[in-house]
Amino acid sequence: MSKIPTKQAILDWISEHPTKAAKRDIAKAFGIKGAARIDLKRMLKELEAEGHLTKRVKTYRDPDKLPPVSVLEILAPDTDGDIFALPLEWTGTGSEPRILMVLKESDPALGAGERILAKLQAVKAEDHAYQARLIRKIGSNPEKILGIYRANAEGGRVVPIDKGAGKEWLVRNGQDYGAEDGELVEAEQTGPKDRMGLPRAKIIARLGDPTAPRAVSLIAIHQHNIPDAFPDNVISMADAAKPAGLASREDMRDVPLVTIDPEDARDHDDAIWAELDTDSNNLGGFILWVAIADVAHYVTSGSALDKEARTRGNSTYFPDRVVPMLPDRLSGDLCSLHEGVPRPCLAVRMKIDARGEKISHEFTRGLMRSAASLNYQEVQAAQDGAPNDTCAPLMDTVITPLYQAYKALKVARENRQPLELDLPERKIVLGEDGKVSSVAIAERLDAHRMIEEFMVLANVAAAEELFQKNRPLLYRVHEEPSDEKMESLREVALGSGLNLAKGQVLHTSHLNRLLKQAAGTDHSELINISTLRSMTQAYYHPQNYGHFGLALRSYAHFTSPIRRYADLIVHRALISAHGWGDDGLSAHDIETLEDTAKQISDTERRSMVAERDTNDRYLAAYLSERLGTEMTGHISGIQKFGAFIKLDETGADGLAPVRSMGSEFFHFDPDAQTLMGSSTGITLSIGQRVVVRVAEATPVTGGLELEVLEVNGMKMPRSSRRARGKPASRKHARSKAKRDKIKKKVSRKRS
């Protein structure tokens, strides 16, 4: 029988090995096997009760942890009628944990032996370790539809909101989920067509008023033709996938890679680790590891999964839901780098010097096991001196070296001078009722910037590796802005009293100087937005035209294959280039590379428009309950029919039409980008600070109409009706605009 170590010996070992303190690691270190593991478990519980140990996510806590999305097998109901399940893919040391099913009224009946995909939540209960909510039955993929419910005496019908959806669906009594006439609902097919030729369905979700916020993202999905239901053969293929093993892979399970994501992240496709380089020729340098989920192992070229992923191009994100590129069996489970679970990966080991310049890189195909699933806030708090129980044992070996490496990368970034836009990201926060509860400016932490720099470097390494091996790939291309757009930006800068030099080859450093001039002034956000608008749209292409915004000669997307098809193509190219298997880039992939580039560039834009439209509708719904409220903002655009205004609080864009500015005539000068009143002489121009009143908000369209009350601290004058219809002299207006420009130029020269 194995000899059990003393409590002090265990504590000493945990102190020396903070990232390897799971029960399995302790047992291996002391050679504890068989029944002796029971005694070890008892001793660890005693240490926990005495306050010497705290159960955390990876270090002493139950290391035999299930992923948050798992495949389960349903057991027969117990004597109390409760339904339990067991995990199908259990790799722990003990017996499988029991899982209590928490079912909703709309969930289908579950029978003993059925297999399901479920979302798990760990609990502390006597007879079960997890609670599970059904995602769907394995192999089942019933057709769903979004529509308006029309009730009648026999139940009702669902009228699709999509004009091309064809016939209505019949809903029998008892299958309406309590829906009321006129509600927006989601229905699921329950049977074949009846004698009237209409499919039978049951309602599975009530979304309320079709114009309400809860329905906004669903409407956008249908309006922009974003596929949100996977075909049966795609679901079947995903369900049949099995976890990858170690065969032909480098064993990286002892490398303490960690994932750092938003707190509410559903999947984890990148993990990182850094350590000081011990090479005497690289003093102050670091070794950086970036490991990415090996999606190519599961999504092979030409398969049903591959064709569907290419059609979707990318995942689409809304405030209340995600439309994933891959089925949840892959995106939330097998391809997600969950903590403590072996997962296949493609990884790159990069050596950087003390100034953050990459010296070399080396790719590998491996099997990793995440040491911890961390979020940005807790990692930043740990670096700032307040580590929680999860981060404390990782400080010396993981978190501190990561920030030291990031410090070096910042030096390289400063030398490279990528475009440094400073645009606050506003996050729409929804309440339980689906309505917007608040609009907050998302935190921008060093933890965010650190991950971004690591990912940029890994993407550069992927592009350089494939170029050096003369392999086809998809580059991420961002061309420099056109001369016309640069001239427009100069006009905006001039109108704000700033300067953007001309007559030279444009570099991002020139734009950064303009942004620094504007920093801390009332024009800061305007100049940042105008600079962003002057940029060309990034896209994918087999030819390398460089990345202007990042100031990089070669750039490819490698780090997010769960949500971007371009990254999957790059992964396959790396697999082929290194001879890692037969699941690399196929001949068909290469032949259609240009078509694929156009397809996924188009789907990316489609998602961006859908996401923007959804945000506009959510904000309009939010502001529709605040009609008459006065708010501050700035003028972001001028047209003949009015002024576009961006609100400070929400970031919403609204229109103040000229008809709301009194009865006088407004002359529009397209060159100066101004509106000037014929009677009062008031001039509205881009960048001016304004106070407005919310006059109208239309959630269905996302439209927002505003009334200007003050401009640059002065109340908006109201002209008399006698002045109506008397336009200002165009010659006078243009002369005045020209004089204003000359004054600004003279003022800058004198200063």
C-alpha cells in the first residue's frame, strides 16, 4: 500500500508547485495509487477544514471537473421523479458525478438512455455535483421559425416574419406555451404536415411585442439572412466527434497555459504563457507561448461542418445572444480550451528580446491542458496587488511573467507606431426582461492590451511562417486610405483648429500625431471617429498587401478558429506545411482560396451591419422611454437636411433635422461642412458641443430624432416666422466660411 505523506509535506509541496496542486498532481508526486487515494482525499479535506487549503478552480479543488458544456446520458427517473444524468466523457479518478436535470416547461421529455448536450453548473448537494440545463438532444435538430402568433379556437398559427418563409405553422391547444395573440414567438416543428398541408409546431419561446427589445436581435438575424439553424447532417457530424488524443502530438499538458477572457465568455480558443529566457545571448528577453484550439482536427476540408462554417464565415455577436460559426458541441465543448481538460491545439513558441522584437518562432501541434480559466478583471486586480484565491498561486509562475513580457512588447509597439485610436467601447447591458438597463463604457485594462499584443505577435508569426514555406494562405489586408478620404480628414482637422500635414507618404505615425493633438480636447472623440471613418475596410485575400492600421508588412488571422473561418484556413495551411496530418489544406481549398476570401469578407461585413443595426434598435428602445430628456453630445456630421449628433451617455447617433431648428432657412456648405441660418447667422459645424432634447425614438427602425437646444454653450436662437423662405446669400455664406478658415490658419501660425 502506498505511504501517505504528512500534512506538512503536502503543504510544502503545494507551496513549491502552486500550478500543480490538484489531487491528481499530489498523488503522482508522492506515488499514491489505488485505495490510498481515498486517504489522500480525506487528508486534503482535513487541511481544507483547518484553513490550510482553499478549494479553488484548479489548485486543490476537485480537479475532476466537467466542462461547462458536456454530453450526458439520461438515467431513469428516481422515486421522487427527479431525472439525473451521467457524463459520457469522464476522465476523472473517481466515479462519474451525478447530474440533476433542471428542465423547463418547453423542454422535450427525456427518456432513460437518451444522449443530450447540456450546460452544466457545479453545485454542492448530497446526491449530485452538477445541475444541467438542456441545450438539445444529440442527433435531434428540429426546424425552428420566428413569427407572429395568431390565436384561434383550435390553438393558433405562427405567421413567419420572413416573407420568404412560405406557409404558416399550426399550433394545437396546449402547445402554445401561453402565448397571446400578436406576440412574437419562436416555434419548433413537432410533426409532419396535417391535412391542410401546414406543418405542426409548438411554441418554445415567447418574445412578447414584436417591437420590443427582446426581439431585436432575432429580427436582425432574419433581415440580414444570417443562418442561425444548423442542418441535420452538420449537427450529426458534430455530435459524433470524439476528444482528440495524444497521437502524433507534442505533450504540452505540463505547460501552465492559461486562458484570459471576458467574465461571461462561452468559449476559450486561445491560451498563453510566458517565461524569462535563460539564453545568455538574450538578456532580458522572454519565451512566449500562444496555444490555439485545433479546430481543423474536427472540421476537415469538404465536410458538412466545413461547408457550413464557410457559409457562415464567422460568429455573430448580439447583446443577448451569439450566432456561432460552429455547433455548440464543438464551439462550447470539444474545441474550447476548458480548464483542466485535455484539448488539442496548434501552438507557437516565440522568442522576443528585451525590446519586444521577435527573434524567432516555432510552431507545433500539441495536446494541452489549461491550468486556469481567468477573466480580465481578476488578472488585472492580481497584477495591481489584489490577487484572488484563483490567481494567488499563479502570480510568480504565470501572471507576473506575462506582464513582464507585455512590458517589452509595448516598447516594440511604440517603435512600430500602429494606429492608436482612442474610442470608448460602449456595452449595452440588458436586464432580465430583455430591455436595456444601462449603457456602460467597457473597461479598457492592461490585461486586454496584453492579450491583444500576444495575439498580434502570433498572427504575424503565422503569416511569416507560411510565407517562408511558400504556402498559400489568407492574409488579413488593410490598405492605406485614399487621397480623397485623407483630404476630408484634413478638412475636419482644420475645422477643429488642428493640423494634418500633406504632401508626404502617409504613415500611421502622422495620424497618431493628429490624434495626440486632439487628446484631452473637446474634439478628441470627433477626430478619432473621423480618423476611423477615413480608413479602408479590412478584408481577406490570398495576396499580401500589408496591414496599414497595425503598421505590419505581413498579417494573418490565426488565433480565433472557433469564430472565424479565415483562421481555420491558416491552421490547415500550417498543418500541411509541417506534415502534421491529412487534415490540412486541400487542393479544393487552394483552388477556391480567392472565392473563400470574398465570401468571408462579405459575411464579416454582414455581421457588422447586423450588430450595428441591433445596437441602434436597442438604444432607440432605451431612449423611447426618455422622450423629452435633455442630453449632451457633439455634432458628428452635417448634411443639407440636418445635423447628425452622437450622444455622450449612450453613444447613440441621432438626427437633428433642419425643420426642428426654427423657421429660418439653413444654407448647407458641402466644402466647409456647415449649416448657416439665414436670419440668425447661427452656424453648425462638425465637432461642436451641443445640448439636445430627445424628440422621437423608433425601436423598430432604430431611428432617433433630436432637437438642438444649445451649441457650444449658447442657446439655439429661434428666428421669427417672417424670415421663413429667405435663404442666405450663397456668395456671402461661402465668403464667411473662407474667412473663418483663414482666421484659423493665421491663429495656428501665430501660436
